[in-house]
Amino acid sequence: MFVPMRRFLASAPHRRWLSTNPWTRPVGEGALLLRFGTGIDDAVSRRVLAYKARLEAAPPLAGVTEVLPAYASLLVHFDATTTTAGAVEAWAAAAGDGKAGEEATEDARVVEIPVNYGAEYGLDQAEAAAIAGLAGPAEVVERHAAGDYRVFFLGFTGGFPRRAAYLGGLDEALKAVPRLTTPRQLVPRGAVGIAAGQTGVYTLDTPGGWHLLGRTPATLFDPARDPPALLRAGDRVRFVPSDAAVEAGADADEGDAPAPDCGWVEVLEPGMLSTVQDLGRRGYAQHGVSRSGAADDAALRVGNALVGNAPGAPGLEVAMGGLKLRCVHACRVALAGADTGATVVRDLGYGDVETLDAAVGRTLALRENDELRLGFAGDGARAYVCVAGGVDVDEVLGSASTDLRAKLGGFRGRALRSGDVVGRGGAPDDVDRVPMLRAATDLLRGDADGDGAAAAAKTWTLRVLPGPGDPGTDDGSPGFAGDVGLLTAAGAFEVLPRSDRMAVIVGRVDADEAPLPGGQQLSEACVSGTVQLPPDGNPVILLAEHQTTGGYKVPGVVIAADLWQVGQMRPGDALRFVETTPRDARNALALLRARCRETAPLPVDADSVDLAAVNAGINQMTWREALGDAGLAGRGPLFRPRADMRAVDLNADAGEGFDDAGLLEHCTSVNVACGGHAGTPATIAATVDLAVAAGAAIGAHVAYEDRANFGREATDVDPNALRDQVLVQASTLIGLCRARGARVTYVKPHGALYHAVCAGGPQAEAVAAACRALGLPLLLLPASPLASFGEGFAERAYDGDALRPRDRPGAVIHDAAAAAAQAVALAARPDLHTICVHGDSPNAVAVAAAVAAALRDAGFTLKKFL
């Protein structure tokens, strides 16, 4: 917010009005404020800028990221995990080298800005003349154009989404013109206005509350330039009357977007607000450019760790969920932050669709044409979608982050829309290089350490450090600081609906409590986490897209390690502030970043299994790989080759709610669902009765306990727990069989568990241990080291030696004759004891009948393999 210069001229202590040497105040644990005075003054400003030039010319200090000027101060941003405030202070003092009182001797640049003061642009000239007591609009224009203005600094004006130059030198009469009582909803870019003692130019089409005097055709801010701002601190500005027409500028996103080098996803539904974000842009705040970046940078770091990216790789930030994406190519992704109950919808062809849970905090393998659907957040406010290689967008001013207010960065400077095609870094064929991982920590929902935020209770605790104090009353005394006790002693606050990526605004929970004493002060640079206290008494916590400078009271600064919480706050959430120390703040930040990098392999296969293969349906092994040159070489020690090559078994899955009676007219073995993915005592008993009547062998069709997904998605269940689940499922079937004079002769895992066992690893060993305890052999793909008997598949298509992936056309053979022909060919293999027909195919009984007939016609006897 602009504050009238005369206020500070009248109120500032004279002994610190102009200092020959700066004094320092910490701003959080990651910034140091160098103060040169207590008010607005040309001489002070020249000293500020001269000192800034010396800092920029000095040997760099590792960790320092930017030096930002304001009216009477410099703010040095630094990484608190790399250096300390003490080191920064020493570096700044050495750079000054006792020359702080020297002013820059070079002549200031003079920048002329043409302004069309015509009536169609100078909407408020008459009102300004009346307020200022001038003769009319012509005198307003004459006085404004006659001014010699100095650029004190460039900033993002508090309360208004636009970048502006803070210009001093306005005519005394025009200083009486205040802001509009009701701001306009839209002020066009290039509009020139006055308010509260200053003048400036709107660089964007935005809301605004200044009295408009004209409009310039000049472009004062262009993100394609570096630096992007036409003006810079220290410049002299002259407004030159011009009759030139002002043309509307083109939007950044006009026209078709170029196709990405490596396609990733098509946006089907964008949700409430989905943008590309990284860790933000650094080094451009002095040009009025907001940092932007992820509102919850911890979640972005976690997501990137899960897909092998650098911590700051660009990802998608999704406010409150609702995003739907279709994969253009196979990829590895990870979800982090808020849990939206995301799912993956996979088309298996011929109308067969499966829906898989997409859990937060683990790597997900997506295939071409998979749809990733985010529901609406049940906890937190923002979810993040990270992809291996990072989201592929052009960097603008050193960052891929989207700055919505400035319309720069990200995907064409805007939020995602339906139909957008977004690319990723890397190449389409690099998917398998990304390991399948899970995050070792879950900040939002808590983890093994129990120190996550209480998301369900929606109560947050923010650690704060004292603010730098009001510069207008700072006499340089040791210990001077903001009154952080205003925040910590106030008890509970509630997040208000006005919150967004720029700031989270909170109010007292108890409406009867008096508002906190807020106010205005001399504008200074600010940092993320700054807690401003405006006159209405509602604290404002600055977030990712905050203004670069601000002029409200600052009682405290939220530490960087807790800012992720601010990014996840929702309206109605409760929070409280507690004071901490700079040392604890630095340690907390280092610990947080370390925890965000910690991952562990998904326990489906601790060695090498790819979750995509585990969840993909039929395991993609070639028969050449399975058999080797010696035909049966490489089989596990339990494997038994088929002894009678003229007899073969035909098996089907049963007890899953399909036509079991029809299948048993043709099959000699059935795999009975026994409670994991399907099956109740009643259905298990009914299936056993059918099998006994048909004289079929009975196998235990054990599965992950996951009825919601029909056992088709791998889970990270502990191996010991999995062993016990298999024992319980199989034992249930064994008991029901015994009651009917039948017995269970083998175990065949179902769905995702089948492929996990084939792949090997702790879970596979757990299933094998259960089978050993039961005294039952395993029926698996013959290539598995744990297989005692091998099976083939009649209605699954092959590409050469390999099974065709189930997400491709024709992967499932629905033609009964074609399935029968394939079954005959498979029956000639000595490593296959049985041919499987899946009971859930639309025409499963017809396929089973055709297969059985073809095998008999080929001279095979259908016979139980056990």
C-alpha cells in the first residue's frame, strides 16, 4: 500500500532520519534488513542504492539470493540452510567498507514516458482538479506533466495486484488527491494515475483505486525482457504529453500452443485452479516480480523425490482438486499434498474399464490413455502432481512458476484449461528408469514419527519469529523488534475466505475479542511468511505470490519450515502462533528439507519389480525368456514339468459372481475366490458344491484384501500380515471343502498378487511361506522361481513371444475360435500344465466350450493336473 510521504516527514525521529551507516534487523531466519533511515528522502534513497551497488559488486556470499531496495532500507534474502544472518551481516559490512555515507556519483537515467491525457483516458481529471482546488483538468495535466519524478524502488503494491514504480516528486496540490472510495474492477494496462501523494503506471489489466489522468502506449513491464521492467530504482521520470493512440495489447495465451517435445497429458477438466509451479523465481523482486512458486513447497519436494526429479522441478499445483488428465504417453507420476481421493481409470478394451486408487505419497505407473482423476480435497487445500522429468514449460525470468497476476510463466502465463496438452521433460521411452517409491514422511496426515499436522482436526500451529519493527520508530537500539506477543498471546485464529496464493488472512475466533492493533508504516521489502497487521486488525500471512514490498505493521514472521502449513490452510481452519528462536527455525528448515527427500522402495518388490507390471494384468514375459534354449532351463527348484504331454488341464476362476456352473461343464479345475477380492462363506460353499458335482480340482484363489478394486491393485501390506491373510483365506476354503468331502489341491493367487508373486520379493516369499505351511503347491507363470506348476492363457493375445499389454486393442481375445486355436498351441508346451479361461470375460462360457472342444479334437485329454 502506498503511504503518503508527508506522514513520515512529520512523524519520523530526526536522529535516525539519515544514517551514515546502516543498522540491521532480522526478518525471519532467511533475510536481513539494512536500515539507512526512518522516512522518505532523496538523500537516503541515494545512499540505499549506492550501498546496493557495492553489495552486488562484492565477492558473492554463498546462500545470498537477492538484495532488494525500498525507501530507506535494503533487504538481503538468503538461504538459512546455507548461511546465517551473522555471516550476511559481516559480508554486508565488509562490502560497505566504511563508505556507507557516500552516494552514487553517476548521473541518474532520465526516462521519458509518453502519456495520452485525452478525455477517454483521463477519466478522473475533473474530480482530481476539484479535490486539489485547481482550475480544471487542463491544470491537472499541466502540473502532472511538469513534474520531475524519482523512482525510489519498484514493487508490487500491497492490496492491488499490479507492479508499479514508487515515484516521488508529485506536485504539492496533487498530493491531496486520495484513492477512489470504491476501486474500479478493471483498470487497463498503461493507465497513469495519482493517489495518496504519489503517481504511477498500471503495468497490467487489473483492479485499481487510483485517480486516472491518462494512459501511456509504452510497455513498462515485459517478461520477455531481462530485466523485465523499463524503469529501475534511481531513475528520473518525466511524463510527456502525447496524442498517440493506445492500442490494446495481446494476451499472452492467444494462438495455439506449440506441441511439446515429449507429450505428457491432455487436460480434460482443469479443476478450480491448476497451475504449473516450481520453487519460485529469485533475483527479480527488485523489478517488482513476485517469487510465486508452490504454495506448499514441501509437498512439491516430496512429489519430485518420488519420481527422481530435482527438488525444484516444475509440477502441477491443484487448488482443492477436480483436475482430470489423460495420459498421452506412459509415465511415472506422484501425488503429494492434499488427498483428493484420486483414481486412475484404465480402459482395457472392449468396454472393460478398471478403476485404481492413486494413493498420495508413492510413485504411480500410468499408461497411455490412462485418466488420472483428482476428486476434491478431503484434507488440505492444494494437491501436487509431479511427473518424472518435470513439467515441460519454458522458463520465464529464471523459473517455470506461474504468476497469475502478472500473466507470466507456467503454461502460457495462466491456469490450465480443458484441451491443453502439457509436456514433460525427458523422452517417451525413459519410463522404466524411474523406480517405484513411497515417501518416508507424510507431513499433512502425520507419519511414523507422529509429527504431521492434525489435518482432520483442521488446527495448525505456526512458529513465528519477531518482525523487524516499525522503521518509523526504529532508533537503532539493540533488541528493537516487532511485537510478536500480539500474535502469540491472542489465542486461536480462524482462516477467512479471502485467502489465496498471495496471502492467507485470519481473524480472531472469538468475535467478541477486540481486534489486534494494526496500522501502516513505511514500505519495506517483505518475505514469504511475513505477518502483516493492517488497520482492520486481521493478520495477513504472506504466501507464495505475495507483493515484494508492503507498508503494514509486521509483528512477526512465520518460519520457513511451517510455510507449507499456510499453503494447505482452508477457510474455517483454526491456527495459533507460538514464538520460536532463529536457531530452532534454521534447524527445523534443514530437517524438513531432508525429510522431503526421504523415500523407500515400494514393498511389492524390494528388489526390482515395477508396480506398472504388477498392476498391468498379465505379466509381460516372453516364452523365450521363460524357457531358455534348453526348453525348461531356469525353472525354479519346485517346478515339475508336465509328464503326460497328451493330457492337459483347463482351469477357470470361480466364485466371483459369474456363470460358474456353465464354466464347470468344460473346465477340469476351478480357482475359488475365498474372501480376499471376492467371496463370502455362502458363495464359497456354493462354488465348492458345483466343483464337487463336476468332479473338478479345487484351488485357493487368494488375493490382496482389496474388494473395492477387485484385488487388481498392488498394496504395500506388510509381508507377515500378507502371509496371515493368505493362510486365513485358504483355510476358509479348506474347511468348507472338508465339510463336503473335498480337498484343496493348489493355490493360485489372483490379480495383482499373482504378478507380485511371479516377480519375487518379500511379499512373494510371504505367500510361498503360507503355501508351505498349508502343504500346497503354487500355480503361476512358469518363469516364476516359486512356481510348482505352470499355466498359459487361452484368451490373451501375444505379440511374437510376448503377451500383449492389456491396455492395447486386441489384448483380450473375445473370438472363441481364435482362443481355441491358441490353447491348442499352448498345450504343446511341456512347462504348461493347465490352460486358463477367465470367468469374467463377457463370453467366458462360449470360449471355454470352444477351447475344450479344440483340445479334444487335437488329441488332448482334459484331465486335472493334480
